[in-house]
Amino acid sequence: MADEKHAPVIPATESHETHEVDGHIDGHTARPDEPIARPAGWMYKGFKLGKKEVWYASPIVQLLMVAMVCFLCPGMFNALGGLGGGGQVDATAQNDANTALYSTFAVVGFFSGTLANMLGVKATLAFGGLGYCIYAASFLSYNHNQNHGFVVFAGAFLGVCAGLLWTAQGTIMMAYPPEDKKGRYISYFWIIFNLGAVIGSLVPLGQNLHTTTSSSVNDGTYIGFLVLMICGAILALSLCNADRIRRDDGSKVILMKNPSWKTEFLGLFETITQSPWVVLLFPMFFASNIFYTYQGNDFNGAHFNTRTRALNNTLYWSSQIAGAVVFGYALDTKFRRSVRAKASFVALFVLTFVVWGGGYAWQKKQATREEVTAPGFRPYDWTDGGELYIGPMFLYMFYGFYDAAWQTCIYWYMGALSNSGRKAANLAGFYKGIQSAGAAVFWRLDGLKKPFDTMFGASWGLLGGALLIATPVIWLKIQDTVSVEEDLKFSDETVADVLPAEKTTV
């Protein structure tokens, strides 16, 4: 950049005991008290965020901004979905819409890393936010005209948009932070994002506080979601693209200097061919959203009345925040990264059998799908207490905690495999595409009215199986650091392009 000639000088804030790992330059370290040049311009003008000096084009500011976009768009979508049936008594419209959503998401998501690398994260995120607005509007319309086709179209269009939004988000979350802060950056994002779902779920809770039957939520709920989603899409336009980012140590995000459609589609292919073992993570990707169908529709939506569903929804997303804090910070402890990877994997394995084992104990005692839709069935209310409500309330909270733990670990595992923005975009695209294929299958199964026991058993079985298949990657492929030279093999940049001049020599 031409304006770097008049750069301000700032002190380095990150330091480690060594600057070289096995003869390779570690691109995420800086010598203590060594001056780092920062480009001129408003994007790099420092300001205080708590006790830390940051700038607009710094990783933490951009991460917080993308977290706010997701707070307002996917966060509200999650709040809406967590009500069961998209807030409707009959979940048919939501099931069909979500089947269409995750089907298009699966296709677009798989290639969205290429699109994000070509278009930049700002345009990718802004277009992605548009789909959420149309989805909320379709349910507002459905309240009045039962236009099933519009809801399904909105779901399909949202799949295209969400594939782009989540890939851009994943790139920022995995490639922008330094290696030793990836866990807490993921935690920061997950806290803010899920706070959107918490606040979003308070809207229907307040508006349906006295609704003790099972009914559709009112227009005000959908209008509130719609307004917030529009704000999120607009906010995405204020982000900066990855080539503008400067870390604390002066390093840049590794990208392609001269990207083309050919190089980016080739990069998609190289992501797998250069590291074929990454396919062992694909079952974890596939299983990462399948349980939302059972939890939202078959647990919460089917068994509880409207106000209790809204309360459960609030507690579920609040528990996600707790899960993100616990696992995000634990993944950044001072132990070697390979040790942290194995410890987190064991914790995830234990949680899978403890939480879902509790879910099995509850599910086997519950009414069938036919019984909950029969005339005279009384859904549970929060005043029932005891075994009827308090027990399942805590179970639903643990489901939320577990979801955050699973997602946080997956993002951290992918981020531990590479620091390249280009590779991170492709990995995020694979993740969201395969994740959405799994979700599409399970929304369709629910649309076909498969028994609740089947939906539960398939969810739990896939989660456990996915962990077993991923074991070799976690145990053998996650190293304590990834050198700059290794990351640069996946781009046309050099060490001089991504590290400041004073960091390219040791």
C-alpha cells in the first residue's frame, strides 16, 4: 500500500519466548518492545477498547463487527427457529422452508469459499444478510395468507445468502486472530452472536407471556425480527476486506495477491488434495446442525405451550454463551496446542454421552408424534414444575451448552490447521456446506413425520460416530504451531508480503 511510507510507529503487544519454531518463522509472534509500523489512514488510527489500543482494521474490531452482523441476522433467525415451527403451530411450512434452505446452502456453501475470496468479506456478508430479512418477512406474510410457496422460496434464497455470510464469518474468525488467541476470538464471536438469539427470544417471550395454549406468535414478533435483520445487513457494509487487516505484530492475513476464478476454484480442489485427511472431519461437519431439528421442533415445539417454548428458547441460547466462554477460554490456555486439542476432544466425547444420555432418559418417557397432535393433548407449562418442567428445562439448557462446545471446537480445530485466509475460507465453505446437507436431511425427515425416537437416536448416533472418525485428525494432525512458510504454500504471496520488514529476519 502506498500510504505505508508515513506509517505511525506502535509498540508490539504480543510476545513469545521464541521467534522461530524448528527453523521456521512464526508469523504470529513479535519481539517485546520492538516498534511496528502501521499504515497511515483512518482505518489504522488507534483508540482504546478497554485497556487495549485497537484500530478499525484490527482483527478484534472486525471480529466484533461481524459478530454484531450475526447477532442481528443469524441470531434472530435462531431465535425464530427455536420457537419451534418458526413460531407457527404447524411446523410444515418451516420444515419445507428449512429443507429448501439447507439444500441450497449445502451446494452454495461448498463453493462459497471461492466466492468469498473473489468478492471480499464485506460484499459477501452484506449480500448474505439480505436473505434473513426475506425469510422473516415470509413468516409475517404467512400469518395472514398462509402462502406456503413464499416461505419455501424465502428458505431457498436464504440458503444461498447464508452460505456466503457464514463463509465470510468463518474466514474472519479463523484467519484474522494470532494463533494464541483463536479460542477466545471464537468465544467472543459466539457470545455476541448467541446474545442476539437470547434477546431475540425475549421478544416472543414478552409478547406471548400469557399465552398458555399452543398458538402461532403474533405479527409484532415477526416485525421485530425483520427490523433487526435489516440493520444487520446494512452493518455488514461497514466492514473492511481482509487485505486491509493488520495484526498487533504488523503481520497481514495470507491471501492471493492476484486471485482469479481459476486460481480460487483450483484452491478449492487443493484444500482437499494437499490435506486429504481433512475429509475425516466431514462427519463432524455433517452432524453439527442436525440436532436443531429434534431440539427445536420435536422437543421444544411439540411438548410445550407457546410461552414456555419462548422461555426455553431464551435459556437455550443463554446456555450457548456459557458453553462458548468455557470452551473458548479453555482452548487458549498455556498448555501446548496439541495437548489442548486432545483434551478438548475428550471433553466433547464425554459431553456427547452425558448430555444425550440424559436426553434419552427423558425422550423414552414422552408422548409420540401422533399423541402430541391428537385433540386434548395438553402441552407442558412452566408452572408444572418438577419432573414435567424443571428437569426438561435443564436438559434443554445443556443441549444449548453442548451445541456451543461442539461449534467452538470445530472452528478451533480448523483454525489450528492453517492461518491462511484463503484456506480458511475454503475450510469454512466445506464446513457450512456439509453442515447444511446434514441439516437438510433432518428437516426433511421431520417433514416426513418420522417418530421422535428416530429423530433423537439418529442425532445422537451421528454425533458419536463423527467423533470417532475425526480422532486421527485431532490426535495426529494438529501441531503446536503452523509456520508462515507452510501457510504461504497455499498462496502466491511471500514472507515479505505478509510480515513487516523488521519481522522477516531473526
